[in-house]
Amino acid sequence: MVKYIKNGGSFLCLFLIIISCEKEKSKGYENVSSTEYFSISTKLSNLKNLKKLKINDSLYEVRGYFNSFEITGQVKKNNIRTGWWEAKNQKTKTLMARLEYRLIDNKEFVNQYILFEHGKIDTLKSKFYSFEKNINSVKYKFYTPSQSKEIRSEGKLYYGYSSNSKKIKHLEYKCIKNRNSFDCEFPIPLNSSINDLIIRGNFWQMFQLENGDIGENDIYILDTLNMKAINQR
């Protein structure tokens, strides 16, 4: 979650939640959190020609239109948004943005958002993570929106290993900053005899701007390591 986005209105306009940036500013959208901001275009009551397709007893696929964009995603039976959503240009079908909803403390939370420009991920304006694993280690790379007047920034990953709901370890790792991304690489627990290890945690970034304002970003992680598959490589 972005707790401070005083200068974030310009990059959020790229998601085209409201077709006019001036219209956004007049409504005060430039100072709201990312969760509140993205919720405008993915809220079911804001979508035209809404269609719902039942996937199973608790999950539905939804499709609708907001301004000139096609919005697709999934909701639970009680219309709580979940998983990855997409926004495409209605005419060209060009992918404009992807965002991930998670339920945190019984509230919908935009955990990651990826903005695209000319078909490529705009890493300077997105918030997401990538994940790699090998036989000895796990590597995460966290991207957060670039702040033009940032004077210092720090990122930490708080994570734990678990299996069958049993916690094995809980650790803290200070990530290495590289422009607007943070690299976190740490070893897999030695002598692990469990086929599937679950990594659960939270990446937290704190930054300070030239005017003294303090801001933060966080991203929740939940990934499974199939140790059997890794060891067979």
C-alpha cells in the first residue's frame, strides 16, 4: 500500500481511471492511496455492460467497460475483488494495466499494479515483484514507483517459511536498492525434507523526499517452493 502519494497523480493518470487528468485533480484524486484510486475503475457498480461468469461456487469472472477501457477480473461470491485484474483499450485491445487484489484484514487491497507503455512494463511507475528460485536460494526483486525528489530510501523484507500451517522460520532481510527496485536474495533452509515450502511475508519500503515528507510502500508475498522439482533440475 502506498501511504503517501502526494506527487502520484501524474503516473496514476496513465491507468486512465478518469479520462481527464484535470477532471481527476478537480475531484482530489491526486492525494488518495493506490487502493482507493484503482478501486474507482474496477468497482462493479462503475462498470457498464457488466457480465459475470460463474467459475465455481465461490468465484466469478467479470467483464465490463469503464470509459473507453475493457475491465476484466474475478470476484468472490460476495463481490469481493480477488486475483489479477486487467484494463485494456476497448478498441485496440492493448493492455494498459494489471493489478492484483488481495484480502488483508478483511479489506480489499491492491497489492501490486503494473502499468504498460508501448507494450512494455513501465517499471518506474509500477509496484510489483518478481520471483526466482534455484536449488540453493530464492531471489526477489521489488519495484516501486520512482520519486523524483527522493533523497533516501530503504527496503526490508520480513518473511517466514512454513509447511502444513507450521511455521519453520521468521526472518528479516535488508534489500539492496538499484534505482527504483530492491533485490533480496537469501538461502533456502538447509536439509529441508519438505516437498513444498511456503514463503509468506511483507516487503516494506520507506522513503524521504526533499521537502521532508516521509512515505512508504508495501507488498505482500506468498509463494510456494516445490523442493522436489528444484532438486530434480
